[in-house]
Amino acid sequence: MIKGLYKELLIVIGIFLLGWLAFTLFRWVPEAPELSVSVETEQELGDLLAEQVLREYKALENDTVGEAILIIKKRLLAAIGPTNYDYQLHVLDEPEVNAFATLGGHIFIFSGIIRLSENPEELAAVLAHEMGHVEERHVVNKIIKDLGINVVFSILTGSDPVLVGEIAKATISSSFDRSQETSADQFALKTLEGAAISPRYVSTIFRRLKEKYGEGDNRLDFLMSHPNLNKRIKEALEYPLKDTFEAEPMNIDWDLVKSVL
């Protein structure tokens, strides 16, 4: 009797272990497919959205400013290394202190953030942060999450200007979650170090933003959804630099740049 029960118990345990092993090794329920678009498609969408943004805002066309932005861009891209994106940085003649990334490597810089920056390194810190959002695909993933992949692809098939305009507005006003902002911050710190620009400039631009706007202002992409500037400033100040790090000057006449705005 006891032997029979013991045998049945072993059988039940064996069946349980086999079931557990099968569940571990095989996926009985297929996972939902990840909604995503290729970088090429993102670039095409980004070009359309960038055109719409440039219709909504006045571009600032000045050789002095353009050359300064190009120098910063080259320094950052050299640190990033091979990338899937053809970055295009646009300066907008807007007094608002802001900068934001759209799809496909388009980054828009309001003249207000240039005026606020005391040197080109501080602006580089802001741009490195925005490039982090692009490289980590935060922008495209958020748009797909908020609007749905069908809406995104409908832009390419129909190019409805009204729809493009609405998505462009959503892109400008979109906020990233805390994990995405943290990721973009870390990307910026690492990129600045690689570009021979002190990551401490992240803390100085954030401190100036805090003095001007307080703990958070919903007009600023890099403050939205992550208002704890004290924490971000502290992380930038404590970023562990390599012993071999040596900052290199940007060789930009920043006073001249700001004087032509």
C-alpha cells in the first residue's frame, strides 16, 4: 500500500518536472510582435516631419552660427562613432530656451538655448543628450506607442499635411519617461568624455536651467518627466572620468556667435 502511494507520488513529481522543463524550454504562447520601423523608414518619416517643423518655425540662417553648430556636431559624432543616422541640426529663430529631437536624426535648436549657454561646451551637453534620444530610438518608439504604427505608416503612403502637422506637434511636445531621460543623460556624459569635452558641463547647463525655471518646466524637452535636476546635476558632477581624460577647447568665438542672434 505504502509502496503504491510512493510510486504514484514519484510519477506525479516526474510529470510536474517534465511539464516545468517543457514550459522552460519551449514558448507555448507566442509573444506579441514588437512594433518597430526600420532606420530607413524612420529617416523618411523624419524628413517629412522636419519639413513641417521648418514651416511652423523660422530657421535662423547665419554663417557664424552654422559654423559653430557644425564644429560641435563633428566633435560629438566623432565620439559616438559609426551611427545609422545622418544627423541634421537646425537652428530656429525662437527666444524660447529649448531643443528637441525628431525622427531620423533631426535635432532642432532654439536660439534661446544658445543665448542661455555660456560656452559651446554647454550647448554640446544639450545636443549630446538629444542625440542620446535618437541613438536609443526613444523618439520613434514613443511616437509608435502614442499614435500607433498604422498612423505612422499612413504618413508615408498618403503624406497628409494635416496628419504630418499633428504628428510634428506631438513630437515637439512629447515627453520621455524617467528611464529614457536617465539613459539620454548617461549617453551624453559618455559622449562628451569621448569628445574631450568635460561632462561637468551637463551640470552647469542644468544648474542654469534650474536657476531660470526652477525644478521643471513643461516647455523643455530635457526637463519634462524628469524634474529632479538636483539628482541629474549630482550625477554629472560625480561621473567617473578616465585618468587619461584631457579636455580640448572648442575653438569657437562664443561671444561672436551670441552677438549675431
